[in-house]
Amino acid sequence: MPEGDAVYRTAKRLRAALDGRALTRSDFRVPRHATADLRGRRVLGTESRGKHLLTRIDGDLTVHTHLRMDGSWQIHPAGRPVRGGDVIRLILANAEWQAVGVKLGMVDLLPTAREDRVVGHLGPDLLGSDWDAGRAAANLAGEPGRSIGEALLDQRNLAGIGTIWRAETLFIARLSPWRPVGSVGSMADLAELVELAHRLMESCKEGPSPVTTGDPRPGRAMFVYGRARRPCRVCGNPVGCREIGSAPAERLVYWCRTCQPS
């Protein structure tokens, strides 16, 4: 599943292609909204909210999309033939550009005033104007017996972090993913931890994406993410990798048993 910083960059690309322009095409290829027609309406803007995208349209309408594991938004010049068959879920186009939503995990059309129906459950957004480390820490502290590895990935606690930045944050903090939240330390310690995740994501939000380059920010390679059985960059012992969490929310976590003791 794409990290919040990748979704942030997708929102930026959608803004560049669609903002301020009237739609000449809106093709919803999901049964629920198959008859919706937004032609003639102006796109007001696109905002990322955690791993969700909110594209606001004239007339108090919002197109809500989520990339899930394999989804993407592709931007092409207007008029270029669109290929992809049944993997295309949505096309929004104007006189200059067309945005093609491929394998989108969610596609909704709803009143802008009711966006809370799709994103109201999210915690503070690590890359958003609402970022609040204290509130995110309080959310984590609400389940002291839960592992910190699971709690960080729960978007109700803080929105946008995924498996990449969870692994890197916990490595830098020298915390085992299986450490109970309540044993991490004080509220100030939890706030420091989530602020570390915030700084890491802020440092790379303009790209390039670590998902494709393996490099979270210029001049620094990943410490543990994607390095299963390879030497830890600090101690030289093999990096571990296994699933954490309960089905269906289990995810792979990478960590160093030496640098991140339980």
C-alpha cells in the first residue's frame, strides 16, 4: 500500500493537471456512480488525507479515491487513447489533461460537506495542516497493551504512515515493533516518536519515492526496510522480517534484533 508521502505527491500531480479547469469528461467505471456526469464543472483542488485523496468539484461535490495496494493515478495529455480495460475505475479530463485512475481501491462521489463519512475516522495527518504530535501520541496511548508496530499503522491513531516509515522510525528510535505501547515511555516519548516519523516523511514528500528508488531521502539509504537477511547497516547482524498484526491487517515488518531489542 502506498505511503502517505506517495499519496501526497499524487495529489500534487492531480492539482497540476486538473485545478481551476472545467471537466470535459468524467467517466466513472464503478456501478455505484456509473451515471454520474461532472462535465462542465470546475475542479477546485485535490487534497491528500493520510492515504486518501479528496478531489473537490464545483457544486459541493468531492471525488474520494484510495489507491489501496496497487492503485495509481496516471496523467496524460488530453485526447490520448486510454488503454487498460477493466482496470480503469475513473477518468477525469479537461481540454489539456486527463487523469486516469487505475486499480483504485475506492471511488466515491459525495457532498463535500460530508467528507467526514470517508475520512472522519482518521487520526492527525503526518503531512497535513492538522498534524498534532500530542494528539497522535494520546491516540497511541489509548491501547497500552498493543504492540507499537501495530499501533503506528492504525490510521485512526495517525494518518499516512505505512510499512516503510514504520520500519525506519522504529529502527532510528531503537524500538522493537513488538514492544507494547505502554512500555515505550511517557506521553512525551510517544510524541517524540511520532514526530520522528513526521520529520522522515516531510523530508521526502516532494520525491523521489522510496517505493521505487529504495532511497528515503537524498544521500541516505534505508536502514532496515526491504533488507531482510541482509546485514544491518549499524551492527552488521541480519535484518529480520516477519508479519505483525492480526488478519486481515497483518503486514510485514523489518527490524534488527540487535539494535531493536524487545
